[in-house]
Amino acid sequence: MGKYDDIINLPHHVSDYHKPMPMANRAAQFAPFAALSGYEDAIYETSRLTEAFKELSDDEKNLLSRKLNYAIENLSLTEITYFVPDKTKAGGSYKSITGRIKKWDEFDNTLVLRDGKIIRIDLISEINLKDNNIDF
């Protein structure tokens, strides 16, 4: 006779007081455990690439200034490429926006576009005039 022969054929016990655990909750007991919480986020942040800010030469700054003055005076449709510093690590990325310049705020050293976007002038890397074929 085996060790459990006396109980092997008895019916499974069901509690009168406690409801059975749902299958989804039972399976959750065996879900993988993340011993290093935040590790995947740290790996993602480290692997995210940023670009370095390219400092413009004096000639490039003068050219941008001439294009900027022309765009403001003639209300030209303008594509502006500017640098956006990263909030969490060194470097950033370059973005482009197309619009018409509403004003040049010399006090804050910013451009205000008609759609309300504000761009710091010292972060602008390129200006392309879309309306005119003027050679600077």
C-alpha cells in the first residue's frame, strides 16, 4: 500500500468562506520579477543618441543675420533650423520649423513666429527663405 492511497481519491476541498482565486491572479503569482527596477529605463536613456551643438563661425552668423533681417522686413515664409538642448544629458537635437516671423525680441534674444513658437536666436543654425530666390 502507498503512502497516500488513503487520500488520493478524496474530493478536492472547497472553502465555504473564501472564494476561489481567479485564474488571472493565480498566473500573476508566477510573473517574472524585476530585481533591478528602472534598469531598462537607464539602458534606454544611455543608448539614446544626442548631437553636439555646432558653433557657427562669424561669417555664418553674419549670413544668418542678413537672412533674418530680410525675412522680418518682407514677411517671408522662412524655414528655421535650430538646436534643442536635451533635458537629461549632454547634447540635443536639431529641429526645423517653417513659418513667418512675427517679431525679433532683442531684449530676450528670441524670435517669435506667428504661430507663437519662440526660438532663441543663439540656437539657430540655418535660415532658408521659402518665398524668394534671393542669393545672399
